[in-house]
Amino acid sequence: MGSMTFSIQLIKRDFELTRVMASLHNIGLALSLVVISIALIRGSHQRPAHQTMRFGWGLLVAGSILYCLSPNIYFSIPAVMIFAAGSVVTGNTATAILGSHSKTALKNMFRTTGFGLFVGALSPTVIGLTTQFEIPWRITMAVTACVIAAIALSIIPELEARPEPEDKLGKIVWDKPILYILFFAFLTITMEVSLSAWALDLLTDRGAPVKIAILFATVGPYFLALSRIYLSTKNEFNLDRIWSFALVSISIGTLLIIFTGSPTLTILGLIIAAIGIGPCAAIAIANASACAQGSDRGIAVFVIGMGVSMGVSPWIMGLLSEAFGFAAAYALILIALIPSTIFFRSINREQVRQ
């Protein structure tokens, strides 16, 4: 996923697209995430979980290779949608299993999303390093996709089919708690995606050479991941304190990005903001997995919010940056921070009542 979302910035250059046009890839990815998440609620209990995840990995690899071979957006956008479908099938199944352990759900989410995001950040760095040696990014991405899939398929354990939900309807009841989860997921992922969606263009716009910008454009996800990995080492979590820290860090880092023109200070701003944004989505996933309607539906609702955000956020960032500059575009993070804080408080109150 790290390679795919980052490479949209590269395929934009290959096809000479505007940021708004390139964002059609993100919209296709989002559409697939939403549709497959809803469909998976009913179908995920019909076969053993390891078979479901292996099928998902097949789609991931097929989508990746088709994307790397694409001559134009008529091939690359469907490839992204196939890739996203595989991501949902595999990711939702694994996350629902991990999140069903309520006592360790938050720790699991910090750990798995932290290490997952770290590897996700590493893959674009590998692309950046290979471009220094004139190796096309498409070759790097296709080869690493096959290698990663082979490793994943070899370590997926044998798992039985999970129990059917009690009502067997597989429908989401859109009550107030589930809507809070949806909006909170959308807002936290908006902050996360907005930070790095066009970071490559941000750095080149501020004077960094393209090859250097490729290496440093993924600095944000590294620190997103490290903040989660650090929190996963804790046995107890004061969520109010974590969120207060996130609030300060996100504000300082984003304001630094907005008010500087230096590529060095821009990178520093990306790092500071990333440290604050890191815990937010992990908290949102843990809340979703603890949903009263069951972890499957909670995770599906989280992915719906994530999918909409992954489609809309890069498009809005591209539109704002092309019309008003990157300073205006990065204000979107601060705008999302305000309602996300409100929903964080609301969800916590609902969980205390339960």
C-alpha cells in the first residue's frame, strides 16, 4: 500500500497529469475500498480466514503488476481498484481477528499499524534509492510486490472459519456510535493522507531536486510509524494525554509547513506533524474493532471512512495546491484536527457509558 499510494505521484509525472487528474487513482482506490468492505461483511465467514487472506494477496499482486505495466490511466486506475480490493480482503480479515481481543486491541493496533506503516514507508524509500541508479520505479515496485507477497503467503497461519454474526444479515446499523466511528476514521485518515499525498511535489516546489525529494517525501510515514511502535511498548494508555500531545504536535508541525518556504524546515514540519498524527488512526481502528455491533462491522465502517478519505483528501489537496499553493492545501490538516478532536471526546464518552 505504501508503494502504491506513493507511486501515484510518480505515475503523474510519467503520464504528465495534473494533481487533480492523478487523484482519480485515489478515487478509484477509495471506491474499491468502500464497496468491497461492505460486501466482505457477509462473505468473510464462508471459508477459513487464511484462504480469504490468500485470495486477497493474489489480487494485491495482480493489481500491482498490472499497474506497473500500465501505458495510460485507462489501465492504471482499474489496476489500483483491483489492488485495493485485495487490500480490503486481506486487511479487514486480519484486523477483525486482532481487534476481537478487546483487552489487547489498542496495543495490537498500535503495533500492527506501526510496523505495517514502517514497511509501507520503507518501500517508497527503496524506490527512491533505486532511482539513484537509474532503475525504473515500475520494475522496483513489481519485483518487491512479488517478494512481499511470497513472504506474506508463507507466514499466514492456518485458521478456521470465524463464527457467523448472530443476526447473520451482515448489515450495518447506522446508529450514533457507528456514525461517530465513521466520521472519526474519515478525519484521522484525512490528516494522515494529506500529510504525504503530494509531499514529493511540495518539496520540489520549494527547491529540492527530484531525486532528493523522492528520498525525503516519505519521511512523514516513518515518524507516523515510529510513534505507533513506541506506544505499542506501553501496557497502559492514557488516551486523553496521547490526544493532547497529538493536538500540539500536529498544530506546530503543520504551521511550520504552512509558514516556511525552506525545504529543510518543510521536512522538519512533516516530521513534527507526523509524530502527532501517528497515534490517531490507530486509536480510530481500535475503537472500530471494539464496536458494539461486532469487530467485522466496526472495521468495515472504519475502512469506509478511510476509503472516502483516501479518495477525497488527495483530490482536495491537489485542487487547493494548484489553485492557491501548498500553504493553503496543508491548512486542511488543521481543519480536520478540530472536528476529529470533538469526535474523539464523543466516542470516549460513549464507551464509558457502555
